[in-house]
Amino acid sequence: MNGSLDLLIFGAHPDDAEIGMGGTIAKHTAAGHRVGICDLTLAEMSSNGTVELRRKEAEEASRVLGLAMRSNLELPDRGLTLCQEHIDKIVAEIRRWKPRVVFAPYWKDRHPDHIACSKLVQEAVFNAKLRRYMPETEAHSVVDTYFYFINDLDTCDVITDVTEVYRQKTAALEAYRSQFMAADAGNDYVRTPLNQGYLERVEARDRMLGQKRMVPYAEGFVNNLPLLVDLF
């Protein structure tokens, strides 16, 4: 599959991008934008589900959201480190898809992998524009990098109204049944924060963000740079 992307979203695990910005993804694909997700790991350390099942769930969620591509770098789950090998793989992905805008998890989160993913993507976005870095591939400058929330919420620099596409976000998250279904006695599932009302809390967060601008649902983002406008 070829062609540059408008938006490229990085997540540590399949389902991270959907939790944080599934509505924003659906809104952009509906508008004809090319959007892709790159998962850094196969989530092989997840307490529930299997790698193969997670792969199928990610494929289903991708169809729901209308993604142009989805890839997985197969880096080690719970082993993401700020090392050259991991940075370079992300640099290669950025240069391959030449996105206009990159998204990554917010750098404050209860899950260490989300924090590591955030730091890795920031390093890779910077290195991707250096023409003498990995000179065997063409350098690419990302226009903007935004950070989305997964488990923890902080002050937003910008929010998007996702009310009209919220059912798509819900459907994409429901594709990850191995993660969000209730753990019932007699099966191989264990209780985790994800299957104890997690999706309801995600919806509550999106409702709360929407309330700031008097819309039913919104998703929030952080940018390290000031927002540039011509006129107010």
C-alpha cells in the first residue's frame, strides 16, 4: 500500500488510538482524509486475549474507522525503551507514510508503555526531518505533533467535536472484546481495569470535554507549540 497520509497515529498497543481519539479518526476518514495507525507492540503481555485475537480485533476496528493503513512494529510489550533501534523503526514508519500530522499518547499516563511511546515518537519526529540521519531513506518533516489522552486527562490545548461520529468510536472500541468484556467466572479472563466499566469512563470523559464547548462529545489534545492563527 502506497501514498502519503494526512494523519498517522502511534499507540503502544492496539486499542490505544481508539480510546484516545477514535472519534477524531472517524471524523477525518469521513471527510476523505487518509488516516493510519501504527501500533508499536502486539500487546503480548495483556492479561486477557491472545496476540492473534488482538490482531483480528484491530483489523475489525480499522474497518469500522475507515483507516487507509494499519501497521505494527512488533516491538516488545512492556519493553519499550528510548533506544536507537526503537526510535529508528518509528523514523522509518514516518518516512514511509510521510504524514502531515502525527499523534502520540500524552506523556503523563498510568501505563509506562504509553509514556515510553510518547517519548519515542517525539524523538522520531525530530530525527525524521534530518537528511543526514538514516540517509538511505528520504527525510520528512511533520507539520504538527499532537498528543491524545488514554487513561489520564490533563489540560487540553484543543478539542474536537466528535458527536456525529461517536457511534463509530464506540463500535471500534467494542471490537476489542477480549479487553473490555466483563470477566465472567468459568472462562479464562481475569479482572482488569479495562473490563470493569472502562468504556463507560471513556464516554464520561468525552462527555465532560464536550461540555466545555457545549457539545455532547469531544476529544482533547495537547500540542507543545502555541496554536498559530491569522484572525480570531
